[in-house]
Amino acid sequence: MNSFHRGRRLRRSPILREMVRETSLAAADLIMPYFVVETDDPAFRQPIASMPGQFQLSLAELEKEVGEAVKLGLRSVILFGIPAAKDEVGSGAYATEGIVQKAIRMIKKNWPELVVIADCCLCEYTSHGHCGIIAMGDTVGRVLNDSTLELLARTAVSQAEAGADIIAPSDMMDGRVLAIREALDEAGYEETPIMSYAVKYASAYYGPFRDAAESAPKFGDRRTYQMDPANVQEAMREMQADIEEGADIFIVKPAGPYQDVIRLMRDSFDVPLAAYQVSGEYSLICAAALNGWIDRKAVVLESLIGLKRSGAKMIITYFAVEALREGWIR
Ligand code: PBG
Ligand code: ZN
């Protein structure tokens, strides 16, 4: 009698389950975000209230933190800068002595093998908190696309000059991958890859990040440049555009709430995909775990394996270092 499927046969022991396991997590999949602050206080280490376990760090504190993480097996970081002063045009983003440029130089000097990704955007550096510049005297506060491209290109080149291994534009201006690609090539960085935030939604899950990066828009919101959470066909067009403009790696962001999008991108395009498990996804898990409502390790690993299963290769996650430290992922 062979009338029903006995799925349990292959679940009988840990080794058997491991043998039939279809996806796995490896240290090389993980990218850890860091927030580095321009400050005179080398001991500056400010906890981010809405992201328990994450900190704004001085350059010196970042050095310690990254040193520990490298020992634990971390392969890659993505850097966000918080400048001492902001202005209308985000000059801190493309300053040779900008905080991210300094952090990149410090990390590459200490750990040349570590893959350093530079988030390329203006919002942490503009006084108004938008990802692009705003026309002088514009009372409506429209974010200008084409004049922003030039500044993003400058930012990318300054990051590459500092030694960044990968440039990751997160602004969602149209044409920025092409503008950055051309500028990098012209400056002699034709081998520097672009990791584009290709499919980036206007998400409430970025809330804690904006506390961390002090980058909340002072007026309006980002919905004229980031994508409508209701759309998926539009994601196809955004991916297509970034492929044509010459991006090398493609981010879907946020990750968990958009796993259908990750799967569709995996099935539709033959390109390396990264999922960004954003600040709000991190905070939700932390909050429930801190209340004792869920098993932190189990939920973290389930959330990450879900992203792999959906089709992402790389995962940008605030859990990266913890997962290595605790031995959850090797
Ligand atoms: C900046 C940027 C944001 C994030 C990454 N790069 C915030 C935003 O677009 O408002 C969000 C990351 C996170 O929430 O963890 N453009
Ligand atoms: Zn931005």
C-alpha cells in the first residue's frame, strides 16, 4: 500500500534533514551595516534606541568593532556616515575628508581583504534630509533628479578614491547607475562594481534607520522617488533599467515583506541579488525577543534562510555580527 506521501521519511534525523536541506546560510552571504559619526570624541559610542545592540560609532570605535567582527569571520561591511554638519547640497557626502571616506581608508588600511561597500546617497548629508537636492527657493520641495546625479557621481568617485570595493547607490534617482558608472570609468575605476538598490520601496520599515543615520526628511516624504509598496511590475522595470545602465549586484529592499519580489527577480533576471533586511525588520525581531515572546536565534535564522530561499544570495543584515559571534552561521 503506497497510497500517501510519507514526507516524514526524510525528516527522521538531523543528518538526514541536513542532507536534503535545499538552502543554507554562510558567512560569505552576510553584509554588516555600520553607522560612523564625524566627532572629536574618539570614545563616542551612542546606542541607537530603536535598534537595540546597534550603535553610532566614532572612527576609533568603528575600528575596534570591525576588528572584532573580522576575527569572527565577517567578510563585508556597508558604511553609513553621519557628518558633523549638513547643508543644502550634502557636501559631506563627496568630501575627500568626509567621514565615510575616512572610515573606508581606515578599514582598508587595517583589513585590505574585507569588502567595503559604500552607501552612496545624500540624505545623511543634506540639511533637509532628502536623497537629492532641492531647487533654490522651491517652496514645494521637489527633489531634482538630473542635478542630483552629478553629486551622486562625485560621491561615488570620492568613495572609490578612498578605497571602497563596491559603490551602493540608495537614492532612487533615475539614471544614477549610468551616471555613476560613467564617472567611475572616467576616473579609472572601471573595475569597481556597483551594487544598486534597484528595487527600493518607500517603506515605513526604514524608521529606526532614520534615527540611526539622523536622515529623516525635514518635510514631505520619499514617495516621489522610492517605490510604491503596492507595485511589483514596476520592480521589473527598475531592475531592467539598472541592468541596462550597468549595475553588477541588485538589492531588493526591504527584504522580508517583499519576498515575492525577491523570488520574481530571481526567476526573471540572471543577476546576483542581495536582500536588505532593514532596520525595522531588525527592530521588530529585537522587540519581540526582548519581551521573551519569541526565540531570538530561531527567528533570526528563519528570517535569513527565508531570504536565501526566496532567491537572494547576499543579505545585508544588522544580525550579521551577532550570528557569527554566537556561532549561528559559519
Ligand atoms: C538612504 C538609506 C536608507 C536606508 C538605507 N540607505 C533610508 C531611506 O531610504 O530612508 C534604510 C536602511 C534601513 O532601514 O536599515 N537612502
Ligand atoms: Zn538617501
